[in-house]
Amino acid sequence: MRSAGTYPDPYQTVRGWRRIYRVGGREALWMNRHPGRPPLLSEPDRETLAALLLQTPAECGFDKYLWTTQLIADLIKREFQVSYHNDHVGKLLERIGFTHQKPARRARERDEVKIEGWRRETWPALLKKASNSTA
């Protein structure tokens, strides 16, 4: 048997809801979201961060060519003296309008014209040879 006082009394809870409903109506029953911890970066700081992220890491003084969450956390620490865990940086970026993107893994030397020519001419010829022979 559970000890008294372990759980709130359901009748008392319902009475409280009725009291709230009588005073404020249906809208008063909606749960208010807890505001949580205040942000560490102010709105102007977030705008400055967004402007910095539009530059390349090299332009911001890093020896990398792609932004990573760890690199952005380092940038925030350097520019604003605020520490963010690199896992939380993704949530911060989402709030200021950035999306997670992965670069396409393509060679710089890739020639789209030659590839399309190969697909139109060479590949069909290879398929014809394969179907005609005992391949």
C-alpha cells in the first residue's frame, strides 16, 4: 500500500481546475509553457553570429574550410565569451534560421558535360553489347 501524500489528491486537482475555469474560462486552462533558462546570447549577439557564419571559417580566422558545431562553439566562445556545448549549437543555429547541411561528396575535377555525354552515348552502347553477347 502506498503512503498517503505520495500522489496529489485527484479531487483536489479537479477542484483547482474548476476554480481556474470559473475565473478565466477555457483559455485559462491551457498550460503555460515554462520559459526555461534565459538565453546566453542576446538578440544582437545572435544577429552578429549569423553574420559571422555567412563568412567562411578561414575569413573568421580558423584554418578549416567548413563550419562544424564544434568550430561554431569555438567562435561563440572567442567572440562573445559564452560557452556552448557543441551539441547545443545545432539548436541555437536552428533558432536563428540556419539548417544542418552536409556538403555533397563530389570531386572538384568533376565534368558534368562529359558525364552526361557518357550517359547518353557510351552507356547505351555498353548495354547493347551486353544484351547481344553472352555477358
